[in-house]
Amino acid sequence: MTLLSKHLVQLEELRIGYGIISIIQPGFFKKIKILDLHYNRIQLTKDFFGNETTCFYPELVKLNLKANYIINIDNLFWCLDKLNTLRLTANPILVVSNYTFNKLPSLECLFMSNLGFRFNRIDERAFQSITLKQLIFTDNHFVFKNNILYHFNETEIFRYSPKIEYLDLSGNEFPSINVVEKMLSPLQSLRQLRINNCQLITLPENLFLKLTNLSSVSFKNNRISSWNGNSVFGNQSSVRTIILTGNALSTINNTLFPRNVFKQLSTLSLGNNPFACTCSNLWFHNWIQTEKNIFENYPEFFHCKTPPENDGELLKDAIPTHSECSNTDNELLTAIVTSLSLSGIVFIIIFSLIYRLRWHIRYWLYLYRVKKKGFSLISNEETDYKFEAYVIYCDDDLQWIRKKLLKKVENESGISLCIRDRDFDVGKVYVENIIEKMNVSRRIIIVISHDMVKSSWCLFESRIAQEKCLNMESEALISLMVEDVSEKNMSSSLRAFVNSASFSKFPTKEYEEEQFWLNLTKVLRNKR
């Protein structure tokens, strides 16, 4: 280069492509404007463009270093005051550090694509430039996520590049769609945006509202299937061109494209999507007929994917007509009404059965929980009991419980009884209270009356008592009949309870009551 610069002093353009050159000694080219060294093996030194006293390429406007062996570009570009276009594509660059391009006061176009799998870091002010207008950052497979493998700041990456008008980020990865909005919001001058093949599944919300100068967007070859049109585009949009070819769009409706928003839309590219040629796309088909001129590559790139019998056909040939869809709607409505009616009938039947069997269901649930959790059976083993007996009674018999049972057994005989209205823990589930109190009671007393045999809760308690005292001696269960109740008025489970328990009938004559209470307290004092 030194030799060339001495003999070709008027040289303005030098191209040495595909030269397999690995080392270049810089020369002083006063007139050169275009230097093209693409596809070599060059590793540039920091003094290649100049030293402390001399700039070797003072008039350089375009520099192409594509496909060389440049790894580090930190502090490499300086004194190139007129450099407008810089190509660094396909170099094994590892990091873009802060202020890398800040010393290029005329830089407008920067190409940084295919940097390789080792590229993993973009510093906060890496792209700082008050002149940069075009940034091509494609196919770097950079994951825009700040973690142990990749470093970048989503709110700072383009904050110091206010003049960018054209941005291409295709061939990278965005794990979160929200990152796109945060990255691009500072780019108020942005006019054209390309985010193709980035595995997006939807469009970024609010982005079009913030970028008021945006006129052309391309999201080709992603996995976009739907979005909220009002959240994405807002009430108005300056976008004239939208490219969404090769995505996963099956149904297009006014929730995706609010018609009042796209008054300026001139090109809409939706080809090569898996369209559903069904009534769900009738709105879309009508829109195409109304404004056919804005749909790029229609009808040749608009094919059906579903239903299977129409797979591969053109959308325009396979979409149902309005009358066909109307008949389908009527049939669908009839089917829905019939289905809802049948569902209602079934629901009523099931609800009625549940209501009639509600206590059986509660009992089965209790048995399941017992089987799962386990409980302490009343047994002959010596146990510290809090109560001598747990009393099952009906609310209507509470007066008898207080005036008779508690007075004679607790107050006069000093035998502790568990009475739910007094001893249950407030705030605890009712069934849990029953199980817990039965576990700390030596025996179970059931007070039988006409009201009791009609009480669902009492029958439920008696079933639990039977389960807990199963195969135990009869003294563990005591039945007190305070009213003359016939066995035919009892449920089968209650009759089984009475038959398995020590039975006492409350006397009708007052002078016989004393002996009744003596017998009961004797049984309760017997520790078995």
C-alpha cells in the first residue's frame, strides 16, 4: 500500500477482493475515496488508518472490510472524518464496545451482519452516533436478552443513535416481544424497520404509536399468528407498507387490522400464510375485493391450509360465499341452542342428584380424607381424653341438653361432655371440628328425637361416629332416646348406630329420672 500510494497519488478507488491477503502495510492515500478489501484474511492494527500525526485516508468515504479476520474493532476507526459507509459484515467480531463509531463524524451507513456465533456483547453506547442513519445488523443470531451468555441493555442500545432511519435486525432472536418496544422507542426518526426471521409470535404493542415517522415494516418468516390491532396500531398509523409473509396467520379479521387505522396503507403483503378457507375469513375476503390493489402478490401467494380438502387451493377459489356462510351460521346457531338446551337439562339433573345425595357425598368425601390422612380410633388403649363423651344432638334439642344432660352429667357429676355449640373452635371447618373433637372424646352419645332423625347434620355426624367406632365394644357408643321414635322413621344408618350402641330411653315419669342419670354416669365413669 505504501508503494501504491507513492506511484498512484491520484487514486480515488481501490478494490482488492478475494485476494487471500493477510497483512497490509498502510499507505498515505490523499485522494482515495473508496477502499474495498472484502474477502481477504486481514487483521487490521490500530494504526492502519493513521497515527498521531498523519491520517492515511483523509478523503475516504466508503470502506468495505467484509469477510476478513477482524476480531477487535475497539478504537480502530478514527481520523476518517469523511467516512460515510462502513461494511464489517462476516468478520469474527466478539464485542461492540462503547464509542466504537463515535469518532466517525460523517458515518451514515453501517453494515454488521453474520458476525458469527461467538458474538455476544453490545455495550450501552456501542452504536452512539449523531449521524448514523442506516444500520444493517442481520443474521448474527444474537439473543436480545441480558443474561450470562449475552449482554445488552434494552433501553440504552439505541438511545444514542437518534438519526437512524433504516434498521434491519433480521436473523436474531427476541425472547420477549416487550424487548422490541423498549429497544426501538428512542428511534423517533425511524422510517423503515425489518425484523424478519426472529421467531416472533406476535407484534409489539404501542410501538407504532411511539414511532410516528415509521412508514414501512417487515416481519417476514416469523411465527406470528395474531395480535390486538388496537393495542398495536392505536387510533392512527403512519405505516404505508406492512410485510407479514411466511408467518402463521390463518384468520384475518378487523381485530387485527382496524380499517379506520389504515387510511394511508398502500402495500400489505400476507402471502405464504396458512389461511383457513372457511367462513371465519369471509371478512378478509371482502376486504381484499374492496381494496385489492394494496394486497401484494394476490392471488397467487394466498393459498388455503385448512380445511384439509382445500389444502393448496387459492384463497379466492375456495373461500365460501356469503350465502353459504349465512346457512352455516344458522346451522351453527341451531346446534349451539340445541347443545345449550341439552347441557341445561343435564345440569339440572346432575344438580338435583347432587342436592338429594349431598350428605352421602359429604360422607364419601369424609371417608376419602380419612383414608388419606388417617385418624385415631376409639380403643381400649389408655389415652388422654379431653372429654368423656362427644354429644350428637339436634339444634331443637339444645334446651334439653342444657337443662337436663349438662346439669346432671357435667354440673352435678363432674363428667366433661363435648357440646358443639360451646366447644367447637371458631373459624375451623365444621367437619374438621367434628373429627378433632371425636378424637379427644372417650365415647359418643347420640340424643335421638323426632327432630334429630330429620336433621341431615346429625345423620352426617352419626355416620362419622360409626366409622370411628367400627368394631369397638358397645359402650363406646351410647344412644339416648328422649322422644319415642319408631325405627321405621330412622334411616338405615341410624338404625345400625342404635343397634350397635348401648341404649337408654329417657323415662317419661319424673321419679324414674334419678335412676336414669345414675346409670348413665356410671357408664361414663367406667374407663373400660
